[in-house]
Amino acid sequence: MIASLFLACALAPQEDWPGDSSRIGKDAEPFRAVASLTEEISLLNLINGLCLTRAQMERLAALARRAGEVRDAEMKRRAETARELAAALAELRKSLIERDGAIPP
């Protein structure tokens, strides 16, 4: 049970695999499933190989939960930065189109 909790907290959102899913479309899902299952199996093997005590597993689960919280906060921050960058790039593109590519003085 604790190992399952640890895995739920520890698994980070993965980048699409392979490459950009916009090029793969609906076919990307099996790749994500394989990557996720492979990572989960690797983590289970690692956890089982460590022969941790219950107290150690509980501490590890708590750390994994905290790491997940930090990761989620960072992903939100990055998403906001990406939105700001996209808006700035769209504005630049519009400006370049209106000026036929000429750089303003």
C-alpha cells in the first residue's frame, strides 16, 4: 500500500514520447502508456530492492508527496511563462506582418 502511494506521488508528468505528440496524434497514447508502465516497474523494482522499513517507506512517501507539490507548482509557473512568451511572440509576428518584415526604428 505504501509503495502504491509512493508511486502515485513520485511519478512526474512525462514529456510526450516519442517526440512531439502533435505529429503523432491519437497514436501517442500507447507510447505514453508504455513509458508510464516502464517507469512504474522500474520504481517498484528499486523500492523492493531497497528493503526499506515501514518507517523509511512512510518518510519516503512523505518526501515524494512534497516533491510532487513542488513539481506541480513549478509546472504552473512554467505554463504561465509559456503563455506570456506566446503572447509576446504573437505580438512580434503581428508587428512584422504589418511592417512587411521591416524592423521599426
